[in-house]
Amino acid sequence: MAYCSIQAARDAGCTGTDAEVAAWIQAGRERIERYTQQVFEPTDLAVVADVGAGGLVILPRRVRTVTSVTPSPAADDAPSLPSSAYRVTSSDVLGQVDAVHLAWGGYNDLVVGAESYNGGWLGLWERWGAQQVKVAGSFGYASAPLLVGQANALLAAHLQAEAAPSDADAAEDPSLQVDDEGNNVAIEDGDDDASSEPVSPAASTGSTQVDALLVGYLNRPSLIGGV
């Protein structure tokens, strides 16, 4: 599902058939998700994150529901923790963070290894020796915010424009070959000593205008173990 309509992308400058415009919208969406480290519709995912002090696990996506919490890497005898062994908070609630809070002070005498006389959940966790958890569930926004939709439309047009240099660009750079319809058909790198370093895909969407629209949606917690 796209974050903007085909018409919105056209209004932003994207051209071509509906299928072509939809492809540029999808390319823009992927860039947006890499840049923000978020998804803007409910999405089933599994993420891995570090277990911090007091059993706090900061999640790298907006969490909606959690279906399982498992030690990572999982021990052979490590089942998913029951829901009584943790609680979930979401940034969808004002003042909360996206996290799983492991119940270090709790126990369950019906779970082997988590009995009160065995140290409860904390004792069981220490015996597993895991420093991370794998959390599966539903993540993302309920629907794409307005600014994200605008960003997707603008980025679709921006990416298309980058991929199809104008006749003036071709005339200025003879290494670009453009057909009668303005499509770039060949690019040859004549500089073997190019010193420019590639930019990390997550550092920018490629458009400073789009970056500015998305700055409020960046999700880069310092405790993320991985995704």
C-alpha cells in the first residue's frame, strides 16, 4: 500500500502511466522507510533489540501489538515468554515509548525455571544467558500522516527526475546518451579515480526537501540491537 495516491504524485511532478507512477511511489516509500526507520501502516514484523537496565527493551519501530517475546539468540529450551512476563508500551500513547518491559520482579510457579524459588523470570533469563530479545508483532502507524504522504509524492517525482536527465544535461555531459523521448540510455564512468564516498542510504532520502518533511518521524533509538 502506498503512502500517497497516484494523483498526488502526478501533482508533485511525476509523469507516465499509472503503473510507472506507482513504481516511483513505491521506490519513494522504500527510501522513506530506510530514512525514518519507521513503517507508516500496520505491518507484521519481527525485530531484535538489546535488553537494557531493569529489563527495558527499546523497540526500533512504533509498536501496536506484541505476539511473542523470545530470547535471542534462542536457547534450545527457550520458549516464547508468556504475556505475564512482560508489558508493552507504545509511542502511539502520548508520553510513552515503544518498548517491552520485562518483568524481572515477577515469577510463575507453573513455568519451569521461572518459579519463585528459582529466581522467577530474572533467574530464568540469566540461565538462558541472552542479552537480546526477538519481538514479533504488529508495528507501524495506523495510517500515513499527512506530511509522510506529501513526502512520498515529492520523492516519487524527485527520483523520476534524477533517473531521466534533461536534454540540457546530456548536452553538458557527453557521457549521457538520451533518446528522442528524453530517456537516459547509457551512462559510462570515465573517471577511475573518483574520490567521492557513497552516502549511507539511511542518511538521507536524497531530497533535502523531503528530509525536512520527515524529520519529526525519525526513529533511531540508541539502544537498538538490530532489525
